[in-house]
Amino acid sequence: MTVARLLPAFSLAVLACGGEKAPEPNVIDSSALPTGEAYLPVQGGKIWYKVSGSGAPTPVILLHGGPGFASFYMKPMEALSNERRVVRYDQLGQGKSDATSDTTLFTIERYVSELDALRAELGYDKIHVVGHSWGTQLGLEYYRAHPDRVASLTLMSAALDTRAWEENTRRLIATLSDSAQKALAAGEAARKYDTKEYQAANAEFMTKYVVRQVGGPDFDSTLATIGMPVYTYMWGPSEYTVTGTLKTYNGTVFLREVKVPTLFTVGSRDTADPETIKKHAAMTPGATVAVIPDAGHLTMADNLEGTLKPIRDFLRQVDAGTH
């Protein structure tokens, strides 16, 4: 649900079809990590996390997308730490956290438990949950399990209804060039994602609706540390056709139960689709929506200031009791 297969060199489809290397455990010693970084033992291994900033306001924990993507691409969101503590972490099986191919660990419930273990380790009574893409599913489900631990929800480019997501994706594919549409259709039908034609079509889609500003070390690190076993098991080998365990996920039925301040953000050219996000917000009591101009799915990459401002303002209002 993020930048799958944007560049052929880091193609998820090539990796999925060409075979995966066995995961290697993380061997970095926590004592050698920079200040603010550490590892936390959780069910199945260790997860890496980093705490930035300080201050009295309620802390933020960032939930990255995927599932299977590392948090590198959310590093720009650490700019919120000029007012409060901001925690960025890699979910188990991706990024700097331990790799694993144990599919029994790839469940929403276990990732919820992992997040709560991190919150408890840091000693936070309440947190602002800021999730992106798949991270919005995790954030919503965390709230359902631990409503007393959540001060607010920020749901960025939400992917709360897989069926609606696929419908939006098909609609956006129809806006591509004829050659791209044919290449994607052929690749999906044959389940062959590593042809030059498919890769070119995928790049056309990604640069139009996912991320317009490609490049940089954080972006490269995100692609280089994808947890393929997580991605293929929970989502599937194709970004466009969901076959994994999240295929039937629909969290919108729980939105009416949300009783904390909630902000939805979405890029103006986002695969999450602004109109869909507005519908989700209308289901959520008191929720507000911020549409980020000139941005695709990775709004923090395409328009960082436009992404940060509504979130920063929202968090301030929640802390002040004025939202």
C-alpha cells in the first residue's frame, strides 16, 4: 500500500517472482546505537525504535505503511519533535528490526501487541497515533484494543477498506496511457511482474499517484529494507490485486465507535483517493480532513510542509483541549 515496485532495481515483483533470500537476524548491538535509538524484544524477535525530541505534550508514535515497508520514508515526520517526543520504529520483519518469515507473526493482533509493548517500554500513558497507509489499519485496531491509551488518531492516506482501495486503483489505472494499461492487465493476468513493459507501466502509475519526488537516501533505504515475507503474506505479490490476509479488511465499520479526536490527511493525487477519505471522515464522529496539495500517496515526500502543518495544528489543539 505504498511505493511497491517503483524502481526496477528494487522491484517487489522481481523479488517475489525470482525468489527471496532467507531473512537474516539483526546483529547490531543496542549499546552501539546512537542516542535515542534502541531495540525492544517482542514476540518473534527485536524491533528497532528511535525517540526524537522532548517536551511535556503527549508523545507521537509513527506507524509506517506496507505492510512490509520500513519507517525510513517517515523520517521527515520527525520534524514534529520540535514540540514533543516523536517515536519512529520498524515493525517486526522489516527495516532495522529483526527479519522473519514466520507467517504466524504477521497478524494485526500481534502488531497491535507489539505497538503496546513499545508504548509501555517508553512509559507513555497516552500517545497520539500517527499512521500512514497500512499504518492506519494498525492505528485504528490499536485504538479498538486500547482506547484508553490513545489521545488522538491521525490517519494519513488511509487504507481502511481494501475493496474500496482496489476499486480506486482500477479507476486510476484507467487514466494511464493505453500501453501502460495493457501491460498492467497482461502482467496481472499472467502473474508476471518482472517484464520491462510491466515495470514501465508500474513506474508510470507510481510517479503519478504514489510519489512524485523520487530519490534520496531515506527513499533508497526504504526500498532496500522491504520485508518481502510480510508484504506478500498480508498484501500479495501485486500492488494492484490484493491476495493476502488483508484482502477482506474493512475497518470503516468501526469508525462510528471512535471517540477521540481524529484527523484524516490525503494527497490531492493520492491512491487513497480524497473523495474516499472524505467519506471515511464523515463516518467518524467529529473527524476533520486535510487534503495535501500537489502530493501523491507519500505526502511527506511530495509536500512535507503541507503535510506537517495540519498535523501539527491538530496535535496542538488536542493537547490544548480545543479540538
